[in-house]
Amino acid sequence: MNIGITGGTGFIGHAVRRALQEQGDSTVLFSRREGAGRRPFSRTQPLDVSGCDGLVHLAGESILGLWTREKRRRILDSRVEGTRRLVEGIAAAPVRPRVLVSASAIGYYGDTGDRVVDETSPAGTGFLAEVAQAWEAEAVKAEEFGVRVVRLRIGFVLGRDGGAMSLIRPVFRLGLGGRLGSGRQWMSCIEIADLAAMVTTCLHDDSFFGPVNAVMPEPVTNEEFTRAIARSAHRPAPFPAPAFALRLGLGDLSHLLLDSQRVVPERLRQEGFHYRFPTIDSSMKEVFRSSG
């Protein structure tokens, strides 16, 4: 298959491109930066998706950083407008792609507390939930043009070469890490190689459509997450970050760290997806694996 990828130069995009190429697919990058073999990605003009058998849509403003009013606007608009232009490109294509795997996030469910949620659970409330709902609403419109749409609700991504762990890993290597808040909030994570495999599976397997939770088989508490990092870093984690300090220093961004998301991958379980890194310990060992 010839797969078009938006956001293909980012942390997740690199892993997806590598996974696709390893199994013999060719890729086309959509980017705001010019380059050989790239097509323009625009939030104001329909994308040229001609010749693409499938699409992977990953582009969007990073949610890291203080959530000022302007930052919130960029987070929302980048997802809504970018997805809208992609679907307009699908509508205009002489031969339309067969499948769209569009990134979303488990933020769709909001703060779930101790409640276990799967793909059949309703949407939650809060800024990230609103963003995910608006993002998915644009992607679903591609179904009107005969495209199979997979809405991949991605959890907390773990990897050695980027993402949040590139910030967390050095702190724990110095023995300065600790749980966040009470440590009782649930986290639903996914190792980057498994996430890339999920994308390729959803592209090639017609049984996948609609929402798919891209997370490990079992959620963990933040305290369990912290202990797993400490074990793999071979360092203690004695410095908890109090919830009030996180709220004071990060404002609304603290929801990303303190909200509880106990999300399970029911669709992937039903289809028998094979995880290379099914547990938090196996994932952290990979994150902290020496490259030497």
C-alpha cells in the first residue's frame, strides 16, 4: 500500500513510517516544511491525497506547555482544521483512499476515576475531552465518501527517542523522580513500537473501524508507573510532586498529570493483537535500555 502520513516527522510519525516501510509499504509525507518527496500540509487548503491507498493522520499542536487561551485555541484548531482539510482532500480525490487511521486520544473519556472504560464508554468532560470529540467528528466525515475510518485513541506514549519520557527519564536517572500527586490516579500507557504496530494493523485489517483504544492491556496507577521507572533506572524515586504544586505551577496542564484514565483496549483484545511490550515493566526496560 501507498500510505500518506500527516505529522510523519514527529515522534510517533517516525515510528509509524519505520513500521510501514519494514512491512513493504511505501509512504508519502504531508508537511508544512518543503522537502523532496513531501506534499504540502495546510490548514486552509484541501490536501492532495491522490495515489494514496490509505492515510494516517497524526498532525496537531503539541499539548505540552501552559494552556493559555491562545495555546488552547491552537490545540483545538490544529486538529479540527487539519482534519477538515484532509477530508476535503479525500472528497476531491479521483480515486479515494480505502482507509483513514486518524489519531485521537484517551482524553476523549475525561477523568474516569476508578471506573474502567472501553470503546463503548461515553465521552467525558473537560478541555481534552472536548478536543478529542471535535477531532473525531471531523474524521468521521470521511465515511461519507466510502472510507473506512479508525479513530485511534492513543494513551500515554512510552519510548526511548522522544515524547514525554525524554523529559522524565533524565530526572529519574538523577534519582530525583517521584509519584505525581497522590499516585492513585490511573494511567493508560502504550510503548511506541506497539503503537506503530497498531497503526499498521488498523490500516491493513478491514475488521478495524470506529474507535480503537491504543493502550496496554492493563492500566496502572501513577505510583506503579513511578516504581516501574525507578526499577528500570536503578534509582530511588523519593521526591513526590504534590498535587497543589503541580496545579500552581502548570495550571490546567496539570490535568494531564493528575486526572485518572483507566482505559482498556477491548477492540484490540477481541482481535487478538500481539503486544511486544504488554506491561509497564517490559516497556520501561525498553525505554531505559542502553543503546551502547
